[in-house]
Amino acid sequence: MNYDIDYLNLLAQQYPTVKDASREIIRLQSRQKLPKLTEHFMSDIHGEYESFLHILKNASGVIKDKITSIYGRTLSEHDRQTLATLIYYPAQKLEIIKREADDLDDWYRITLYRLIEICRVVAAKYTRATVRSFLPAAFGSTIDELIHANTDYGSDKTEYYNETISTIVELGQADDFIVEMSTLIQTLAIGKLHIIGDIFDRGPRADIILDTLLNYHSLDIQWGNHDVQWMGAAAGSLACIANVLSISTKYSNFDCLEDGYGINLRPLTVFALETYADDPCECFIPRNPNMVAISKHDVDFWAKVHKAVSVIEFKLEGQIIKRRPEFMMESHLMLDKINYSDGTITLEGKTYKLKDSNFPTVDPENPFELTAEESELMELLRMSFLRSEKLQRHVRFLYKKGSMYTTHNNNLLYHGCIPMNGDGSFKTVKLAGEKVSGKSLMDKADRLARDGYFARPGSPEREYGKDFLWFLWCGCFSPVYGKNKMTTFERYFIEDESTWTEIKDDYYRLAESEEVCGMILREFGIDPDEFSHIINGHVPVKIKKGEKPVKAGGKLLVIDGGLSRAYQSVTGIAGYTLLFNSHGLLLSEHDAFESVESAIKEEKDIHSTLDVIDLAPKRLLVEDTDEGRAQSKKILDLKALVDAYKSGKVKQY
């Protein structure tokens, strides 16, 4: 390679001597031969924070698998499960064990030895320097010594090792040490976490999930349609705000809004009670999949709130559709098709009786116009969303770590679909005046979504971007939605279920072909002939109906298995997660999580079935990864710098 001297001089500022450059070459070259770290893929979490946190703690069974590999022949299954539970919930489990142990000091010593051995195994794929970066301040140097010590009988450090353990126990530091060791094991078990969209909605506390992700050591996020509507709400899009409130009310999910983000719902509740005081709002009775304790009075109350914000939602959506004709969403317009005198609606030449025909805030002449009271209400709600410090922090994090898609280690990750035509070609969509398709569509969507939050307030780019975030939520060509329309109005108001039909994009049929998946991978610069895959979420895999998560000869993996309680009766399981380690891909199928309390007291782990999906042709090393390829380039650059030093072309500092 021909290197530019100016570039080498810049590199020399970081590595000013032959010795410095050589030291870095040695460090990078040796890392190349380490096994690839384990990646963990999760999708469609939908606010189910307890299940999510538990799966994160047990690394989809990785930690239990390590315990079995080390102690499978020397510990009973019960003792292995107790050890696993201790690692998942160290502080809580310690309180129970301390009340029950006959000889606590002896238990401490045995347990510390076991945790050190497990930590040594999960740390084996990392350099010592990397492990040190994860060590806690309090016991970091001690843990470093213990997990890297030679503990074979008769070794020079045997007495040192044993004395360290004894001293930890004697000084009463065993509890804190166990907590730190358990946290380190959880951290080292997974090298990188991928969230394939839909953190929000349905489940109770998406905010707790995001608080956890904020502190996670390595992750990326691919936005789902439920995520982008919250991003739009945080940007101040009134249509997205109305959608967020409507869905939260529909699923009796108020804790995330009120306790999590401090959204003031009082103006909305006052408006709803005044406007729909005598309306039973039967079509808007909330669901309660999370079994929230709600009285009959509260159910009636929230039904009124649900209707009030839903009618506002239909108006605001209509305004976007009319000012953005390129979104091609005229089929979503409903309020202008109602015959208000007889309570019917005419769709595609057919007239239907509405289940609810009370629309006190709708002007038949201008059905999409907000009343003065509705406008005032939405402005109050907008300010509440904009001023929520925690929501804004979480959404900025979604933008920082998230994107429409990611390519990582020869895998292509996205939440929904790549819009396609029936003939297998990529669908061309016009966005902000530009015709785009395939990868260019995803890239354009990413830029517009960022404009909606980051562009100058009041600018055309900001206003279009805010409307686009709503389009991504439910648009007919939205890659994170992937259906011809969202029939929310029809499901509320029309009995005939034929009007509820939402037709999936042709992608979902075509992508079951290995050839089509190969075409998609090539579009994003990935060679389908290599060990490569598409990893997808969004559409729940209905095991009950015989559907499978592995499609297209193993090229397409759909990992939405119903982590959300609202979908578990449909899918028949409680979610999928995916692991990609140095040997290949493993799919974990989960049963429902009972509770944190039962996990700690009764040691009821999530029952998971782990299946090997695709074995790599050889054990994958760091040099086979994106990180390894970047390191290889840096090694070449540093070798060129060393040659330049030796030839005198670049001066050593």
C-alpha cells in the first residue's frame, strides 16, 4: 500500500517511536487470535422490564451453561440453580442464604472459590486489560489477581490465593465481594447486546429498560415502530403524542407515563370527563394484560380518556396525511367518511353501522380540525413531553445508539422489513422529494428521523421530520411497520372484521426465499455466500400455528416470539433471544417469566430451550469480526509507520 506521509505523520503523534508503534502492533496482533465474543440479540421487549432484566442477567442461559460445564459432575442440579440465582440476584439471594446457612463462613469460602472459577471461564475470551476495565473500584485489584492466579495444587500462589479468600471472609467483606463478582460475571458473559426494536408500549415500564441500557457496556439499537412514535412524541409531534397516550391508555399502562416520565395527565382526564361525561365509551374499555389493579369505576374513567385522546389522534393524523400527500396514506382518513346524521361510515362503496356514533368534538364540515379546547389540551401535553428530562435523555440515547439498521459481523439487523414489490424488486418510495429504495430508503429514513429531533426548531426539515416520525409508526411503506395501513379506527368503530385487514408488505412472503435474502444482504454490502444472516423482529412468530423463526434455509431469523404478555396467547411462548458466539448461532426459546420474587425465593429461572441454528465453518476468532478487520487495517498502518521511521521518512519524536 502507498501511504501518504502526512497521514503517517499524524499517526506518529499517537505512536511517536518505533517502540511505541511496535508495542501496539504486538497488542493488536495477539488479540486477533482470541475467540470472538458472544453477541446477544433481543427484540420486541415492549416494556416487559422484569422478563427483560432477568434474560439480561442470565444471558439467555449462557451463565447457567457455564456453571453446568464447570460443575455438572460435582454439584447437584439444585446447587447449580442456587449458584445461578446468586449470580443473577446477588444482594437479594444473600439475604435468604444468610438466614438459612448452618456455617456461613464455610459457605462464603466455598462460594467465593466457585464464583472466581466461573469468572475465570467467562473472562477467557477477553484480554486482561479489557477485564480490568470492567473491574469495580473497591475490589478490582483483588479480583484481577484471583481470576488470573495459577491455583493448581503446589503452585507458588496457592497459599496467597487461599489467604486472600480467608481474609475477605474474616473482615466481613464477603457480601460486597460476591455482589461485585456476580455483576462482573453478568457483564463478561455477553460481549455485545443488540436490541432489534420496540422497547416501548404494552408492557408496564419501558423507562426502567432504558435506564438499564443507558449503563450497558456495549450495545446497539435498531428502531422499531413503537420506538419512533415515542421519539416523535419527545420531538413534539402532536400526532405521536396522541398515539403514545392512546396506546398507553388502551393497555392500562400509566406508570411509565406518570411515574417514569412525569407526564401530567390531569388536563387530559379533566377534558375527557367533561366531554364524555354521559358516554359509556364501551368501544374504548382498556385492556389489562399486565393485570393492573383497576376498579370498575377506574375502567369507565379510563375508557373516556381513551376515547378522548383517540378522536384527537384521528384528527391530527388526518392533518399530516393532507399536508404530506407523498406519504400516500389517504386510506387512513376516516372522519371525513362518516355520515354523522345516521351514525354510518362508507368505505370503498360499502356502508357500515358505527358501534359508537357520539362525536361531540367533530365538526362534520371540518372533521380534522381540533376544537379550541383540544388545541389547548394538546399544547399542554406537548410541553409536558418536551420538559420531561428523563424522556428527553432516553430519546437522545435512542438516537445515539440507534439507527434504522445495522450491519455487524456479517449480519444485517433491522426491525421490520425492506419494502418490496410483488416481483421481488425493492419498492421505490418518494421521501422529501427524493426517490429511494432498498438501502437508500433505509438511509434516507434514518436521516429524516434525525431531522425530526435535531434539525433547527421551526425549520422545514424539523417539521417534515416530525411528520415523518409519525409516518414511520404506521405508514404504508414504512420499513419499521410494513403493512398497507393501520386499521385502528376500524377496530374501534366497525363490527365487520373484514375492515380490520392489514396487508403485510410483499417482503414478508418473499424473504422466506434464500435467494431473496441473498439479494437483500448484497444490497447492504454483505456477501450471502459467507456465514451471514438477516436478523429481524416486529412480526410475532406464532408457534401455535406452526410458524418457525428460522426461514430461508437459515438466512433469515425472526426473533419476535412474544416477550410482551399481550402477545403470548397468540405466539404460544414468551419470546426468543439469539446468541452468536465463536461457534455459531443459537436460538433460545423462552417460557413465561413468573416474577422476580419467585426467581429469588423459589429459584424459578425462565425455562429456555437452546437450539443450534447455524454452526460456523470454523471457530470464529476476533480476526474474523468487524473489529478484527479494523484492527488488521491498523496493524498495516502501524507497520508502514515503523518502516517510515526506519527509513527516515518520518522523524521519531
